[in-house]
Amino acid sequence: MAPEGEEEKEALKETMVETKKLLPKRVVGYIHEMGVRSLDHLAENFGDDSPAAVQTLVNHWKTMSADEKGAFVERVGASVVEVIAASAVLPVGLKLGKKVAKATRKVIRKQTKRIKKAAKQAKKETKAKKEAKAKVTKPKAKTKKSKAKPA
């Protein structure tokens, strides 16, 4: 028989595999990416007046390696996916569930569009700056100075 710790790890792996199948890969990836970003942001911007639990989380987050951070967010993200999937199967009716799913897709599409638009705008600005630096400014034509005739 396997020790309890290994059984828990196996159960966790099974749950994570199942949760990945509950939502589209893009949504799961988005949840993961936003989790890492938000925890990084929290670690950079939290104050001394924050609750003890937040301070503990931030201190642990700062000491984690990139792989550990990814694994942590993966586990938290799996819980988020389970909550989203569970809320979708609540006995609210099939029609309402479809409306919620449609609204969620719409929000994700809008956000993706907004991000792409911002990236495109940033690319245009950097290109314009490079072109402005690359242009050689032509020297201005010298103006003729009037010479006064000596008297």
C-alpha cells in the first residue's frame, strides 16, 4: 500500500486532469496566467497594514521559484475551474446555463480583442519612434548675412 501522502498526490493529479477537461484550454490558461500576474502584483504592492494572512502569502510567494509558483497557481486554478464548472451545472435550468456560458465567452472575446488592440497600438508607437530617430534631419539653409559697407 502507498503512504497517505502519495495517495493524496495521486488524488490531486486525478482531480487536476479532470478539471482541465471541464473548460476550454484557453480559459484554463487565462485563469493560470491571471493568477500568476495577480499574485506578482500583490507581492509588489502590498502594504504593512495588510492582514497577517496576506503578508504570509506574499512572503511565501516571494521565496518560491518560478516552478513552485506555477505549481501553486495550478492547484489554485484547478479549484477555480471546479467552481466555475460546478456553477454551470447548478439546477438553474439549461437555458440560463447557456446564457451564462455565452456571456462568459463574450467577455473573454472582448478582453482578448482589447489586449490585441493595445498590443497593436504599442507596436505602432514603437515603430513610429524608431522611424523618427532614423530620419536624418536636413540642415537648414544658411541665411545670407548682410554685410555693411565700411564708410
